[in-house]
Amino acid sequence: MGNREALLEGAKRCLYEKGYARTTARDIATAAGTSLAAIGYHYRSTEALLNAAMLEVMQEWGDEMSKALAADDLADAGPLERFEAVWVRILESFRAHPELWAMQLEMVTQSQHQPEVREQLAAGLPGARLGLTELFDTSPTPATPAEAAAFGAFHQALLTGVITQWLIDPAHAPSAADLAGALRRMAASIAG
């Protein structure tokens, strides 16, 4: 492994252990077993290296979640059962990888100060929304592109809110059963 790859792997380890804001160039160089100068040579700046590492971690996590959520055992589930089963898997990921979820929120806040990060996150939103629509939409009627985007955005907002609750107070954050119960009540309220 060359210095460039070692730096990327070292930055990923630092992100897991310390988060974005608390990771220094020295931390990365130490974790990578390289000099501080190697960061500038290969990535121009610590910020650029951390951004590259964060995006790679998010891609790896997204691939892992896609595989877990695409399991065939949901094919025969009803809409509410499917909703709850998917949330069980998402919450298992929260418990197994809280640092990844924290990193996602940190990445969102960093995007307010770094246009490059914001652009990359924005570029991924349509695909994420479509993926959530494909995962949760069990309607027999195909959604229009606008409906699919809105449906995915709704689930993305729910996901972000649940992530936040799990990171702040996991003992009182909603379970998959809580979310399914709330959805059931919402449907009953709408139906009147």
C-alpha cells in the first residue's frame, strides 16, 4: 500500500475514532505511518483528505446497508410488516455502527462550510430518495417521478430524525415497533 492509500485508510480510522472535527493532520499521519508532508503532497490539504475518507466510508456503509435491506425475506411481507422489518435492520445498523451514523450528521454540518462536500451530498440525494422509495413503496400503482421523489424525501427525513434521536438518547429512541405503531396511528388519523 502506497502513502496515498495509507493516508486514506488512516483518515478513515481517525474518523471512526475521533470524528471529523477532532481529527488533526498529525492524527492521520500517525495512523497512516507517514509524514505530515505526505498529506499535502497527495491530497493538497487535511480537509480534502478527510472529505475523501468520509465519502468513501459513506459509500462503503451505503453498500453494506443496501445488501442488508435487499434481502429476499421481505418479498412476502405486507406493507406495515415490511416497514417494521426494514426499520429493525436499520436500527441494528445503528447499534452496530453508531460512529458511521454520527459521521453522517457531522458530514451534513460540515457541508454548510464546505461547498465541495455539499455538492457531493446533494448529488447523492436523488439516488438515496429513489432507493428509499423502492424499499418502502408497496403501492400497486407506480409512482410518478415527483411522487417517488417526495415519498423518498419523506422517508429520508424520518431516517435523519431517528438517527438524531438514537445518537442523543438511544435508551428512549423509537424502536421499529414504535415507528410501525406510529405509522398505523397516522394512517388511522388520516382515514378519519
